[in-house]
Amino acid sequence: MDRRAISLSLALVFAFGGPATAAPPPSAASALSIPPGRIGRAVASLDGLVRAIMRKTGVPGVAVAVVHDDRVVFLKGYGLRNTRTKAPVDADTIFELASVSKTVGAAVVAAEVGRGVVKWSDPVAKYVPGFTLADPWVGSHVTIGDMFAHRSGLPDHAGDLLEDLGFGRADVLARLRFYPLDPFRIAYHYTNFGLTAGALAAADAAGESWERLSRERIYAPLGMTHTSSRFADYRDAKNHADLHVRVGTAWEPRYERDADAQSPAGGVSSSARDMANWLRFELAGGIFDGKRIVDSAALEATRSPNLLSLPLATPESRGSFYGYGTGVGYDRAGRVRWSHSGAFSLGAATTYVMLPSEHLGIVVLTNGFPIGVPETLASEFMDLAEFGKQQDPWFDMYRSAFAKILEEHGQLVGQQRPTSPQCAPRAAEYVGTYASDLYGPAGVEAAGGGLVLILGPRHARFPLAHWDGRTFSFQPSGENAGGPSAVTFSGACGTAASQMTIEALGANGLGSFTR
């Protein structure tokens, strides 16, 4: 199962309001006005929407904030922070934001742009010593803006598997140079660590750590006292929502997700109350409580479309666009929407949607495995606010989309191990150290009468089960883990292997290790 794609905003797929005509220019205003009182009625309906979807899905905890005309008009927590302790969620409960962090991080960089510390057009290599990519020219020219727009040419989710194996931030960024590149500033590929590189360039220019810069430029000025870019702050907070996954029909808190390595892209934690302040700031163009926090032009750049993030699939489709860490699109009324979703397969799902023409925004935080709950609530609310009724079966649409993304795939998925496998394994044929430029050394050891695969700087151990011939199976772990994956050794039975190919690490042809 390839779960990497879930961190891309599925709000870009549906939350702009379903099929519509071709996108109007960004300056176009909708010809459809919202009658007085409609938004208020949508807010009054929100409590029932939340309770209904929680009954339908059993998702443990939800926190919601709505902002309209620079006022917090809805703020509430529901359900449980942890299904074992039964601790309740409230408006100050801290959730991991996952990829909603990208838009928050873009505001941090915008603050530095407004202060004249950096420009969106500054090359990353100007501030990050030694930074480069597979094409040295691209490595020296790729900008902070390119990284926040996902147009560097790096392949989709480059670096995520390295993080799963225990590589730290510096190591992952240094190894980006081993990934093949697609056309520079033409191809859109969503990359957590590409965006992280851009963010760190801004922090290095400011002479601050990313975590401190985020607090000083955004969290403190906005009064976001329950918000941090450090996993330890989330973990150590008493009022935090633990991640949950579904086990059968129950939701269980089984995992932790430390996203410090990609903190600008996925490592922010916050509460609904704090995120309401952030919505007010974004919708006011960088002003909070009457005070200018971020330069308006620098912040506006984050919401300006750069590339199509989803294609124009049909003549009637609008497509979706990406700014700097922000999804940009148009709903069926022609109104501009800004949005982003976040998801950890280990147990978190979040989203926000803003309607700037109406100074309206909603953020939904949950501590459950992504099945479309926050996106459904945001879409249902926006339908009621704009049109007075539901326009689409949002939950069914999102649930189906997530199910497709989360399907297990691979050469062993759904297959039965042969009853009479060929080529009985002999340890001497496989035991040894194998090397990859990207992933570093990998070991194969004999242990307990079988073989064990050893990967990453933490020397994680994965038992290998013989499948057939020169192929073994193992179970990956981490955020991007899915079903069983194949490990195939070169050579004929009875000979020493000279190469090992790990299917789970094989995206972009990079899963081969030489003995």
C-alpha cells in the first residue's frame, strides 16, 4: 500500500464544490450573492453535522473552528482524545496538523519576505550550504518559491521513505540529489522535503531555527499559545489528541508520528482555538487584532496559482491549482477558495477551507485515520453557507477517494505463497552488506533460522519470509508502510546474490542495492 499520496490535499479534488465551468480569472467576483442570514444558519447547523458524521464513522475526536468577518463564530471540541483513557476533546486540545502545516509554514516564510530577509525568488542554495539536486544547474537555481509550489522537478514525495527509515532532516535533504528530476518548473510533484528545504533556507537566512522562527513570526504574534513546530511540545502537552487507527470496527491509539524531520511541511501541532486566530489572520491579509503581522504582498503570493495540481480532466472541469503551500481553486459559484488537507496514515486527518470573498473560513481537526471526515464537514458547511443546501454526497465521495488511495498494491498483495516454493534459501547466498547511494548500506543477517533485513541509520530489523525462488517478503513500517513487500535477490538458485531489490523502496527505480 502506498500511503504517501494521502498527505496531498484531497480538498484539491472535491472541496471546491464539484463540477463547474472553466475557472474564471482570480480577480473575477461571483455573480451569485449570499443572502443575509445564510452563513449564520450554516453555523447553527454545524453542531448537528459534526455529531452525525461522528455517529456514522466512530472517529474518536473532532475539533472545529469557524471564522466570519474577523470573528470566531463557532469553536467546539467533540469526542475523545484517547479511546482508552476517555479523555475528552475541547477547543484547546492539541492535534497534529500534518500537511496543513504547509500553509502555516508559508506564512512564516512570507513574514521573512515582508521583512526583506529573503525573497520567494531566492535560490535555496544561497542559504543552505552544499544544497544541490541531480542536475547541478537546477540545484543552484531552484528557489524557495519553487519548493513551496512543488515545481522543483523532484519526484512525488521524494525523501519520505528515508524519513520512515530513520534518517534525520539534514541527511534527507542531502540525499535529495540522488532522485531523478522531471522538467524544472513544469512538472507538479508534491514533496514534503522539497518544501522543507525551501523553508529552512528562509530560516537560515534569518539566522534562526525553523521551530523558533515559526514561534516568533506567527505563533506568538497571533496568540497561538498551544501551537508548536516541535513534536516534543505536542507529545508532552497534557491536553493533546492521540493518533488513532481503525482495528476492525474499533478505533485504537496505536502509533506516534514524529514529523520533526519535515516540520515545515507536516510537523505543526495546534488547537482549534489557535487555528481560529490563524484563519482570522489569513483572511485579513496578514493583519491580526488591528496589527500588521505579515506584509500583505508577501502573504498574497502564497495564494497565487502557480501550477495545475490536478489536471483539467474534462472540458467542464476547473482543475485545481497550487500556490505556495496553499491549494487554490474555484467553486461552482465562481468564488475563489483556499484550502489544504493533512493526513497521517498512523492516525490524523485535518483540513481548512477559506472563502476570502466572504471573509469566511473553517478548520477541522481529527485524531483518526484519514477516511474523509474533516473534508466532508468542511464541504457540507460551505455548501450550506453558499447555497443553503447540500450539493453533493460528500462523505461517500471522500470515503471512496481515500479508499482508492489507501488500497494495498504490490506484487505480493492478494497473492498466496506457493505451496511448493522453489529454491530453498541458504543463508550464505544472501548474508552480507548491500549498498545504495540513496538509502545507504543495507544488511542481510542470519537469525533464528531465517534471514533478517537491516535498514537505515537506526538499523531497523525486518524478518524476511521466503516466498518463492529468490524472492522474500517483509512488512515495512512507518507512515508509508502498507501490505507485504517483495525483496528479490539476483542470480540463480545456489549462487551468491550480487544485488538485492526492495520493492517498497523502488519508486523511481531507486530500490536496488549492490552487494
